[in-house]
Amino acid sequence: MNHKYDIDWLAAWVACQRMGMLKGSKIVAKQPLKFVPILGWCWICTETIFVRRVWETDRETLANDLRRIFANYPENHYFNLMLSCEGTRFTEKKRLASMKIAQEKGLPELKHHILPRTKGFTLLLQGAENRVEALYDITLGFKKTGAEPTLLSIIKGRSCQAELFIRRIPISEIPTDTEGSSNWVHELYREKDKIYDYFAQHGTFEGNGLPRLETSRNYYDLLIELGWIMIIGIPSIIYFFQFLWTSSILAKFIFVIIISIATVIGRTMIAITETERGSHYGENNKEH
């Protein structure tokens, strides 16, 4: 999947949820994301592979975690693993830095993507053995008619409108040797760049060669959420009002201080998901 927006992972989650595949979804993510309130904790509990983006340590992490996932999922059960080969979210500064490397190595120059890193993809491909049947190439675009695609927009209840361009590629069609796999990924991103360029010009992927599929909402998870609200949420609200009614002024003051500190910490952690406040990984040519 391309890595151009703050909440591209959320768009992928929504797609998986609507197709009934959310329970088997895994991602490869940078380590700081595990500290994002609630969401990061969910990723920890759903066997997310956290990497430091330092190949010397990530190589072992990817191999060990992939073996662990295979061990936890019998052959007759499915799972999906989302990977962004760019390794970091898109900014123009990062793109320009990576294009200098592309020019030096004779690789395709890209307008809308960062030069993909192929080592992790090749390692996962070689470790997949016969357990992975296909790769789904996903190119995401958010329409300008909706709110800014950020986590804060979602928290505030603002609607973001996204489209996904998805192609299914059998694993048998992808070279597994290091050089062949690397060349294949670079060619894939050259194609992805053309696909996204169409979206940038037309505001939609429609007319780009694939039929349109409308996914219907899956309300099963909503019922689960409502159930937990009844079990935990309502008693918590009752307890909260009892606390406000019976506690001392000092206790209320301490409570306000705790909530304020938690809000500041939460906002700081959410900043990890924002492109303009995220890491500068990829802006240095030596990192490519």
C-alpha cells in the first residue's frame, strides 16, 4: 500500500472490516506507533510487527514475527499483512531525496511516491513459503471534497472520502530471488505512480481500467461495540457522576489535573500519526 496520508492504515482497516477480514489483519509499522492511545495498544494485541527501520535489527524482527504469525494461524485460516514499502509517509522533501538515489541507480523516477525499500518485502516474500497465495497492490487516494485525512478529523467526527485502487497479483508471478524481487517492486511502484497520477488529475480512480466495487457496511462490529458500551460505558458514566457528586473539592481538582495531563500526552502521541509532525526518516540520502 502507498503511504501518502496520516490515516491510510485506517482506510485499509475499513476495507478489511467491510469485507469481513478485519480479524486477520496485521501490519508492519514503526515502533513509536505502539504508544498511540488505544489504537497503538490494539496493534500490540493484534500481532503487529513493529520495526525500528534499521535493517540490522529489523531483519531478525521480521523473520521471527512472521514465523510466530504462521505458528498461530493454521493453514486453513487466513490472515493478511499490510506493508508500505516506502517505509515512511510521503513528503515532497523525502521524495526529492529518494529521487536523487533513483537517478544514481538508474531506477524509475516517481512523482507521487518515495523510492520503495525492497529488503523487507523480499524477506517477507521468501518467508511466506506456501502460506501466502496473493499480493494485493493497493493505491489509496483521499478526495479533496471531504475533510483533511487526519486522525483528529476522525476524532472530531468529520467525514473523509477515500478510494482504493486494488489489484490482485498471484505470488507465483513474483520473483523470489533478491535481485528479481527488488526489480519487480520498483516496476510495481512505477505503475502505482501512473495510477495515482490519474487520481491526482481526475479526483477518482474510475476509468483507470478496473471495474468499480462498492463495499457495503458491515454492522456486526457495530453490535459488538454497542454491547461493550452497555457493559462498560454506561456503568463508567454512572460512576463518574457519583464521583462528581460525592467527592471533595480536592479530589475533583486532582481529577481535572489528571485529565488535563492525559489530554496533553494523548495529543502528543496522536502527533506521531501526523505527516507534518512525524519523523524525518527518509529525508537524508544515506537512509535510502
